[in-house]
Amino acid sequence: MRTSIATVSLSGSLTEKLAAAAGAGFDGVEIFENDLLASPLTPEEVRARCADLGLTVELFQPMRDIEAVPEDEFARNLRRARHKFELMRRLGADTVLVCSSVSPLAVDDDALAAEQLSRLADLARDSGVRVAYEALAWGRHVSTYDHAWRIVESADHPALGTCLDSFHILSRGSDPKGIEDIPGEKIFFLQLADAPLLAMDVLQWSRHYRCFPGQGGFDVAGLLRHVLATGYDGPLSLEVFNDVFRQAEAGPTAVDARRSLLVLQEAVGRAPLPEPVVPTGVAFAELVTPDAEPLTALLGALGFTRTARHRGKPVALWEQGDARILVNTGPAVRRDGTQLAAIGLESPDPAAAARRAEALLAPVLPRRRAPEDVPLDAVAAPDGTELFFCATGRPDLPDWRADFEDTGEESAPAGIRRIDHLALTQPWHHFDEAALFHRGVLGLHGQESVDVADPYGLLRSRAVTNTDGSVRIALTVGAAPTDDTVHAQHIALATDDVVAAARRFRDTGGSLLPVPANYYDDLAARFELPDGALETYRDLGILYDRDAHGGFLHCYTRTVGRVFFELVQRDDGYRGYGAANAPVRLAAQHTVRAFTGG
């Protein structure tokens, strides 16, 4: 299906917005009037720019406060419309969006509204324009799509149809099934937006919190199925008002927008995308560092062994059980400290996973490799983390470890079995994009977003996981755009005995994050723990949580660069990540940072 995006959904000048839409592969745009008014380009130049970029102008919007008003006011509205229709001719747009009136002059009279919209449609037809009438969720007298349709149906004019907007319909809790009663040819335009489920004024909700389909809580796919059942064959267009998108770079936002439409079309059976290939585990986590010594000491204390080195690159493989950490000290490494740069995902079909990612506009990463190196497909996540699709120890597929030569060093296991989960800090304007990316591209399931109190603001966190929990990624963003302090990436390591693992770590020179004594006083009040457990947890800085399924014990190392490790023990099917303890952990990290500078 054709895809379109409203220019109001993107940041920048009109020229920048058009370039971003075209670069992301959209077929057309809705020109928002304010964007045109602020542009130095004439309507003819905008039309030519769109044509050069391969874009059609699908809609001009909005015209407000037109119908159900006194005759003298309507005469002024028709005069305004004549000017706008002439402007549309110059712009190359043949459909105008007319919003249901919010004017205090408007009266509650459907017959008058239909009669005046019919006269507007007469004028539009003479100008080669169609009128798409939309019910605003906060319209003065017309606020639901079925009410707007009754007025359009009563007017019975060939140049008058309706515009359906998923936000206006779903935010009011209207049943979208009634859309199927509207003839498809009378749906002149379809605008799509999602939103988080919030209890607030609908106008403020609309103006600040809309997001792309799949990033919020609305059933946009269900609504689209009803629209398609009518025979609607117009474009799928995004109209998203969002404070974050207005400040983010237009190009990546447009790519995120188009990806959302591809995933949406797939959900309703209209996009022949490659099937999702859900990862089955974490093959490795790659850390880049300008100084390997602190990281080497940390990994050694955790019980990892440097088992292999890459044949042609300054990359070492550290292993314990099925947990594998790559340490990269190459010349291209960023000099701003140790960071988690890449994740290897075990894939049943790495090539198919890469095809899926590419079809959903994930940037495919070129890889410098020698002729004898194992070919590995990799794409970039929205935060820049490299995602490799791998196979480990499978006879039917190349093993990425074939690029490494054994060091001969003996492993001395310290109770760590595998990587339990990874926590990735997202740029403040990529949080929703990251959640959609990991669900759509990787086929992971998104969990509910959680707000966590930090001493200097709020954090939002949302985990994505596969069905059995062998892949868990927590996506986190700080409340402040510049917040990149202790909200670093971290790697959680699974163990069956966190107490023993923590003791081994400390006894071999590792430093655990100190936890305030007040936490343990509260822990004693909240939970009845086994004899001696509280003293042990206090001594080692172990935190405790419990959900409906089981218990969770976890503790943290000090931070190296922007990375720290977590030791975790899940008992009896615990599914969470210790979110209740996150404020204590964050405060402790701030304290350590203040005293040590790291």
C-alpha cells in the first residue's frame, strides 16, 4: 500500500522534512499548513521539490472551524476556502482535511453542518479538490467518527468524504467495527497514530504524546483491518504530534516511522516481509575499551578466562560456562571509556534474520574481514549497538569462534552459567524507536514500561524478551536529554548461587557496589528471610526481590567506563529484573561516582 507521513510528524524545515520522508521510502506527504507558511519556497517550488524526490502531495491540512456556523461567518469561511483551494492547485494537492469545528460560534445542528459542508464541497469540486471531513476527539459538537460520517452521508456530495484518524477514534474508546459500515470510496483519507494509555485531557494527549503504530497501547492494527474491509485503497498516512520527535533528527525519525508502517502492514497481511527469526540466546557481548587492564582485572575476578584471541584483530574472548565476553582494544575504539558496543545473537537462521532486518530498514553494517574470516551479518540498533546474527557450535552453520585461536589458558569456573540479560541505555529520543525495533526486527516480545526513581530524575525502562527468556534486553532512558551518567549499559550474569559467586568475586579482589544499611532494615520489614540471610546479603551488597513466580537475588560490580556487571540468581521462575531495587542501586552508584570519580 502507498505510505505517507504528515510533515508535522518530523522536525526541521519543510525542505528537511521532505528529504527525510523521501529518504525513508515514503510515497507521499501531508503538507501541514504551518510548515508551508514558514517555508521560503513558493507552493510551486514545494510541488517541484516533492516531484524531484518522488513524493506526491497526498493531503493539505488542516482547515478548521468551517461548518455549522451563522451564515455571515460561513461566508467568510468560503472566502478563506477559495484562497486555500487556489493554494492547493499551486501545490499539487487534491484533498483537504477539514476538522470538525471547535469554534464557540458553531451550533449543534447536523442538518446545517451537512448543508454547509455540501456548499464547501461544491466550491472544492470546481477547484478540483476533495474535502475529507474528520471528527476531532475534542470537537465542539462532532467528536466521533460515526457522527462525522452521518453528516457526510446526509450531505451526499461526491466531493465530500470522511477522514478517519486512529488517535481520534481510539482515544475516545469508540468501537472501530462500525467503520465497516462506511463505503470504502467515501473514506477519502486515513491517518494513523498510536499513543501510550494515559489518563489525561485528550487534547494534551493528542498534541504531545502520539507515537508511531506499535509504540503505544492502541490496537491500531485492529482498526486498520476494519478500514481495509471497506475496500479503502488510499494511502496509509502517519500524523503524529510528539514533543520528542519534534526535537529529534528528521532522517532517523522518518525511518522509524516507515518501519512502523511496514510492521503494521505485516500485522494485517499486507506486507510480504521475511518471516521473523527470533534469537534463541546470547552468543556474546562485545566490550570496546581504550584500556584493557581494569576490564581484564574485573573479568578475572568474576571467574572468566581469556580462552582465545582473534587471528587478525585485537579482540580477546573471555569465557565462563556459556557466558562469553569479547574485549576489543582496536585503534578504532572510542576513547571515552569502556562501552558495550555489540551483541551476538544466536539465530536459527542468521541469513534470514539479516534479510528480515534489512527489509525493516535496519542499517546493514559493513564488516572488515579477511578472506578466511567467518562471514557474519550485522545490523545497527537505533542506539548504535551492533547486532550480529550468529551460530555457536552448530555443524550446519559457520561458527563465529573459528576466527579465534585458543590461548591454552585453563578455565576455573566461578558459578556463572550464561548471560542472563543486557541493559542498554538509549538516547533520550530513541526509546520508543528502540522498543519497536527490537520487537519488529528481532521478533522479541515487549513488556510493560516501568518508571524508576533516580536521585536526579526518573528513568524509563522497558524489557524485550523471547518466549523462554534466553534473550532478555532491558532498554532504559533517562528523563533528561543529557542524562548519560551512571545509566550505563550493564551485563547481567546468571548463577545458581549468587552468594557463593559474590564471595568468590570479592575474595579474588573484586569490588562489589556497597548498599546502604537502610535498605536491609526495610528488607527485613518487607520479607521473612531465612536465618542469617539478611546478614549475608548486607555483607555482600546483595539485593532481593520477589514476584508472583519466585525470588531474585542480585548484586553489582563497580563501574568500569560506562559498563558494570550484575550477578543474578532467579529462583522458581522469577520473571522480572529487580526494578524495585533500581533506585537503591542508582543512588549507590551516584555515591560511588561522587567519591571516586568513576
